[in-house]
Amino acid sequence: MDRATGLTLLELLTTLTISALLTLLASPSLIDYLARKRLHTASAQLHSDLHHARLTAISGNRRIAVCPGTPARGCLTQSRWAHGWLVFEDDNRDRQWQPAERLLHSSQAVTPLQVQGNRLALVFFPNGTAPGSNATLIFCNPQRPQELRELRISLSGHIRQLATA
């Protein structure tokens, strides 16, 4: 006689109960991980865009500006980097994107994060420097204010990314 293989109802319920408990125990750490990852990704994206803007300024012998804003609204009049940012050729040297100027890149909003900065626009010159554009941009998650990421841009055009916890 062949013996049927499989799980009894009791074994199945026990397995499901243990799985549910393990999921509940792991979810706070998963939420923390996702919050940290979101913060890191947003700051890394702006760091990459700033680095690309500097390299484009050097290789193209042009002034490249980066400002908080969207293609629909242009550069914002306040330092609200969390709403997204624009990277563009600043042909008329006004640090404001005009539709006639070449838009190199635009970034989406980084909600629910907050990004605080002390500059409305950053400009990289053809020699790679950023005169008048030294800045510190601070990324934080309002639910986890103890974890910050900073981007620091020096007058020489050097861009540094720092993590504080």
C-alpha cells in the first residue's frame, strides 16, 4: 500500500503562524532599511548629477548650472531641493533655466525626504570651479531625523558626500 505524502492541517497552520511571527519581527528593521536606502539613494543621485555637471562644464567649456526646480516650473525661488532639480547650460549667466537653454537633466522630487540648502543655484565654470556656489545640502527623513546625509560643494568645485548618524 502506498502512503500519501503531504502536510496535515495542523502542520500547515503551525508553519503559517511561525512565518507570520517572523515577518512581524522583521518588518521594523525592513522599514528602517528602506528609509536609510531612500536617503542614501537621493543624496547619491544629486551627488552624481553635480559631478556630471562639473565634468560637462570642463569638457564642454561651458557654464553648467544646477538649481532646485522642475521643467514645468523652471528654477524655484526658494532652496527647495526636495522638489527635484535641473541641470542646464546657463548661457545667459542668470542661474535660471530658460526654455531656450539646453536642459541636460532633470530629477524627480525625493519625497518624503527633506533637503535643505543654502543656495538657490550652483554653477560650475569651464575650469571646474564653482565660484560663489559653495554650499551644503542636507538630506533628512522627517521620521528619522537623527540620520542625515550631507553634500558639500567647495569653491574649487569639489563635491563631498558625508553621512551622519
